[in-house]
Amino acid sequence: MNHPSRIKQARFSAWLTLAGVMLAYGSICGNVTYAFGVFLPSMSETFGWSRSALSGPYTLYLIIGGMLGPVAGSTIARFGARRNIVLGNMVAVLGLLGMSQVCEIWQAYLFFGVMGGIALAFAEFLSVTTVINHWFIRKRSLALGFVFAAGGAGGFFLPPLISWLMSGFGWRWTWVCLAGCHLLLAVILAALLIRNTPEEEGQFPDGHALKEPFEQSLLSTTGGVYQTREDWSVRDALRTPALWILLVLFSVLLFATNMMTTHQVAYLQDLKYSPMVSATALGLMLGMSILGRILSGVLGIRFKGRYLAAVFMACLGLGIVSLMNAGEIIFVYLYSILTGIGFGGMIVLLPHTMGAYFGRKHFSRIVGWTTPVVTLASAVSPLLAGFLYDATGSYLLPFGITAVLLFGCVILSLAVRPPRGRDKTADLYPSGLEGNQLPPACRCFVVSSNEHIF
């Protein structure tokens, strides 16, 4: 029998770990990912580098972060995500310090592209979603909503703050400030709070201290919420159409957001908006994504996510169209609101779906092996936008391409279904019927419906 104090500690550990993951993810988003675009115009002006050349380090950052996904997934499975998060963010701190000393373009490729990419692979999306997937099942979407809301908070507060620091201290000292902030939040505090899995602590997912309540919570899962009861292997998961459709949605999502975070500030400054207004628009977009992330976390527990995905992707497409017509400031803010909500909703919905479809045990390996596919498809967007800008003197062509891809994904979102063939409960569905169409006598034996998340 567990001692009462042990039960109290078990319930506390899940939420304490969530707090640590929120700090780590919010820091790497605000201090690294979303920071680069704010520095781009000033560094380009200082050295006379073209925007396509200075977009290269960010593209390399994304490529390395994605291509190392299989390695990161394997190290997570072997050593736990906590070690990856701490060591990866230590590399990020060194890279940020290095950026303060850049004098040649290759140094930006080294410090941000290579070292930042290592941090991205080992300490960001894959590691934090693995931790959440281990600690939460029924409340997974809500927990992911909080984690990614922390990333939105970092993106909301940091770009205006970075712009203010640059105006007072210059861009070099601003990189140093970011390094110090990252060391405190993403390395020291995260290391103190994060735990790898509930099992390592003698606990169970969703904050349960005992095995029986945890198992009972799985049995009581409502039929309208899809949750696999098996752990899919990497090989089996890669054979499902569902995984590849999710990868297409993820690729287009990151294609759009990577382009925006890198070039949005420069684009708005080309339209004669002040540096502060341009940086604030980026911050507002990421701040509004907090709303999208929380909405997705709450609604993902109850509603069919494929409909949510269609709405969120449509918001992204309409946001890009607004940005293309940003001659008046009202369209700038409309872009920030729509794009923020759309991005925030999707960034929660996608990993939640992967966990729900393919289970806990091999989650890090499945996502790790699929990360290079997403990366190669999405990392070209900053470089492509810079190249097309240098060739045409305008961002309208790359933004137009992005809008078309997003509206195409609205239709694709409605077509995806959970994988079938491994989960024995799937055999309980008569051909052509969905979970909510089955007779009541059959529904009681079915843990999950054929369509909820997507």
C-alpha cells in the first residue's frame, strides 16, 4: 500500500514536470527560434549581407534540427528526454553567445545554424512532446496546449523586448542577454523540474499515484475520443496513410510559419512600418497563438480534430492573404490574429494526434524518424522567400505560394482517418460505420471511434 505522502507527491510530479517543460519550450522558442528574424535586418545592414544569405543560417538551423531527429529519438528512448533537454539547451546558450561575436557569415552558420540546430533537435519539439505523451493521456491535448502556449508567450514577449534591447544596447549585447536568460530558464530551472516518465517516479500518467485508478481512467474513456490502446512500432506506423497525411499537414504548417518568422519583420519594414511596429506584429501573432493553443487543447478533448484542423489551416491561409494586402495597419493586425490562432491550434493538434494514434512507448522514435521528412519539406521556405525577394524585389510571390498550400491543406485535413489494422477493437466496427453510428450494445466494447482527432 502506498503511503499518503507518496500519493500526494505522485499527483504533484506530473504538473511540476509540465511546468519545467513549459519553461524549456518557451525559452527556446523566444530566445532562439523567434528571435532570429528580429536580428535579421540589423545584421544585414551592419555587414551588407543579402537577406537570402542571412536566411541561410536559419534554414541550416531547421535542416539540422530535423535531420538529427532519428538520433534524438533514439537517445530519448535510451536515456530519457530530460537529459536531451538540458544538454541541448546548454549548446543553445553557447550558440547565442557565439552570435554576439559574429564578424563573418560562416560564423552565423556555425553558431546559429549548427549549434542552434543541435539544440532544436535534442531539446525542443521532440523532447517536450515525448515528456507530455508519457505523463498525460486523457489530458494530453490540454497539457500540450499549456506547453505550446508557453512557446507562444515566449514569442509574444521576446520580439518587442529584443527590439527594445537592440535600440539601447545594440544587437551584439542583445544576443548576450538572450544567452543569460536561456541558461537560467531552459537549463537550470528545467533540469530541476522535469522528470522523464511517471514510471520512473513510481507513478502513472495523468497524475495518478496508483495503477488501479490509472487503468480505470483508460477504461472510462468516452467512445467519442480516439485513443489507441496499443504501442505502434516505427515500421508499422510508417505504413499507415494517417501518418503521412499528418506529415504533409505538419510540413505545410512549418513551411508557412518558418517563412513568416524569418521575413515578416523585414517585409513590414519594406512597407515603411517602424521596426517596433514590425516586431510587435510578430509578437502579436505569437501572442494570439496562445489563444489558439489553449483552444486546441480544450476542444481537442471533446471535438473531432479533423474539423478543427480545417478551421485552423483556413485561419492561416486567410492570415497570409491579409499580410499580402497590408498597406493599412488593420490588415497587419488581422494577419497577426488569424495566423496566430491557426498556427497555435495546429501545433497542439498534430503531436496530440500522433500520441493518440500510435501510443506512448515508441512515440519519440516514430516522431524522430519522421522529422527529416517534415524538415526537408519545410526548411526551404526561408531561403526560398529570400531568393524570390532578391529576384523580384517583392515578397508577394512566396507569400502567394504559401497561401495556396494552406488552402489545399484545408481540404486534406478533412480526409484523414485514424490508422486501422493493428488495434483489435477496430474489428468491432462493421464496414462503413463509425463509432458513433454503432448500436449502443456494440459501443460499450469500443474504446475509441474511427474519427475524432482528425
